[in-house]
Amino acid sequence: MEHKVLVVGGGGRCHAIVDALSRSPKVGKIYCAPGNAGIAAQAECVPIKDTAVDELRDFALSHAVDLTVVGPEAALAAGIADVFKEAGLRIFGPSKAAAVIESSKDFAKRLMAKYDIPTAAFRTFEDYGEALEYVRGGSFPTVLKYDGLAAGKGVIIAENLAQAEEALKDMLLDDKFGKGRVVVEEFLTGPEFSFMCFVDGEKVWPMTVSQDHKRAFEGDKGPNTGGMGAYSPVPLVTDDDIEFSLEKIMKPVAAGMVAEGRTFKGVLYGGLMKTPAGVKVIEFNCRFGDPETEVVLPRLESDIYDVFSAVADGTPMPELKWSQKAALGFVMASEGYPGSYGKGYPISGLEDAQALGDIRIFHMGTAVKDGEYVTAGGRVLMVVGFGDDLKSAREHALKAVDCIKCDSLFYRKDIGWRVI
Ligand code: AMP
Ligand code: GLY
């Protein structure tokens, strides 16, 4: 039987989810809300916002959607899984109560403290004066995290007291991100990696590991972004590291969520750091990573419809098989990103890039104007190359990037620098 699937979201991550679903013989029709111009080649895009959960539920009911898969955290934090379940609809994604593991840094830190999960030491503050006093007495750099969703902009690494003061002012006095609290954290060092797992209550199935590049410019310089490129697998993460991360981090956290009455179903994303004192948690997300998904899901050889169904229904999980091929992708972003940027610049050469073979181009923020793709977001395209190893995947992806012409795009040439 061919099923109808609705994918909620519209960036590169959702394009990769749609792409993976389109490889399943069990999937007939794919809808994506709202989708984007690139996704439209593989799914029927529906103009409903990802956070308009009631409208999405009504759409799923009226179109006999068999399964809904949620990309962005905003939809999950808005309670989409709860609303769909209430209506008897099958959905892949955690409840609002479980999504707090991402939306509240303070919740995540307290959970980790309670269940003995390795992470940076921390304290949470509501009061500007107390926070400043504490930071004044500590060492630098220090890490300040706004306790709530801040679109990736709520984390400041303060090198000195002046920077910390300014950040605390923004977060606690001027309420730049809204009324909230601040988690002050010990500064950790070491390479970061992304460990995404399918989770159904206490059951945890690991995906292959990937690594994102958060800073805007080469050499890991410039402001933090949503991510400028990724690759998978990650050779500097050993089998022992993965075993430790699974047994001492992901499984106890999943079990802890059940014990807290916040049973998690969906993708639990561990943003982990390999510090000199072992692997520690930097953050948890309640959904697939972006751009990590764009290099991880193309390597999944199992039928993803079965995987999503196993989590959504609590039925047996098929074996997760991963391709031996390495994947490495470059994000092409609008000049100015993550600050302000222009839109509507024509993009050409996509077909030439695709024609190289062993390339996937995921659209992150594009639109169509006069029959032509144009830029429509900060992150615009994720160009992923595949190869026998990361080096050849990288060289191949670079050839594809070279084919793509646009007056307003930049990318980091050094994706994979830690391992190549
Ligand atoms: P987060 O949103 O919590 O993932 O933080 C964004 C980025 O800030 C992370 O990917 C890290 O590069 C950096 N970061 C966050 N927490 C720490 C920490 N405790 N020590 C060092 N770097 C951190
Ligand atoms: N790439 C980081 C994230 O998805 O949060």
C-alpha cells in the first residue's frame, strides 16, 4: 500500500526528509507545508505555516494523510504532536512537554544534573545583578545562554567582563529575546559532533554521526550561524566515543524523560563535544539537525517510512543500515547572513551541478521567480557530494558548488578541515 505523508517545514532539512521519503516504495504521495521551491520538485507544497498546527491538522484529516513528519522545533514547541494525536493522526515528533529539552536550556541542564549526564557546570539566573556578580567572580571565556528559543542567537561566548555585561544586559535587562532567564556555563573545549538518535520512550536507535560548522567564516571565525556545512561520518569520533555517548548520554536522557513524565518520541539530537575529559553535552535538540540531516539521511539505506512508523506507532524498528559512502556538504548562504541580507538574486547552474552525478542539492531558502530559482533566505542551498572517503566527497561537492552561479552567495571552502 502506498501511503500519504505530510512533512512539516520548509528548509534544507525538510528537503532531505522529503528526498529520503521519496526513495521509499511505501510512500505514494508527499505533501510539504510550507515547503520551498526546491522541495516542490519532489513533493506537493501546501501554503500553511509550520506553526499553524490546527490548520495543518485539518489539512491532514481532509487529505487522508497517513503519517506526518515534523522538521522544525517551532512546530513541536507549538504542540503539533499533541494536536495531531488528539485528532487520531499518526505523527513523528515529540510532544510539547518533551520538546522542552530544546526550548528550555535550564530544563535540559537540570535534567542532566539529575540523571548524571556529563555536561558543563552551570548556574541559572533571572536577576541581572546576581548574574553579573557571579560572572565577575568566575573565569573567562564564559558561556551565556538565553533560556528559550532564540533562533540560534541566544548563546554568547564572552571573552571578558565587558562582553559578558553587554550580553547579560541584552538578555536580562532589555529582554532582547523576550522575558527570560540566563544559564551561565563553564567554557568547554574540543571538537563538536552531532549525534542524532531515533527515540521512542526508553528505546534509542543511533544514527550515523555528523559534524556541523557553526561559524560563518573559514577557520571557524565570525558569528554563529544555523550551520555552514556538514559531513558524515566523523573519523575523529571513535567507536568508543559513540558507545559512551549512547550508553551514558542518549539512553539515560531518554529514560530520564520517561521518568519525568515527558516521554520523548522522535529525533533526539545530542550536540556533543569531545573534551579532554571525555564526551560532554553542549545542547539537546528535539528534532533533526540542519544541515546535519542533509548528510545523514542520504546515507540511510533502510526504508525511512518504516523507521518513522516504528517510532510513531511503537512497533519494531527495522535495522538501520548506512551507506559506506562519505557525504560532505557546503551551505551556500546569502551575503550578509547571519545578519541582514538581500533576496531575489537569480541562481543558475543547478542542472550542471546535478549532472555531475553523486551530488544532491537541497534547497534551504529558494523561491521561483519568472521560471527561475532565486535566493529567498539566509541559508539558500546545501550542496552535498558523495565519495569513497571524505576527501573525495569534498572535492566532488566543490565541483558542484563551482557550477552554481549567483551574485549573492558565499560559502565556507574549509568544511571538513578537522579531518581532511
Ligand atoms: P548551543 O546553542 O547551546 O549549541 O550553543 C551554540 C554553540 O556555542 C555551540 O555549538 C558551541 O560551539 C558553543 N558553546 C555552547 N556551549 C558551550 C560551552 N559550554 N563551552 C564551549 N562552547 C560552547
Ligand atoms: N545544525 C545545528 C542545529 O540543527 O541545531
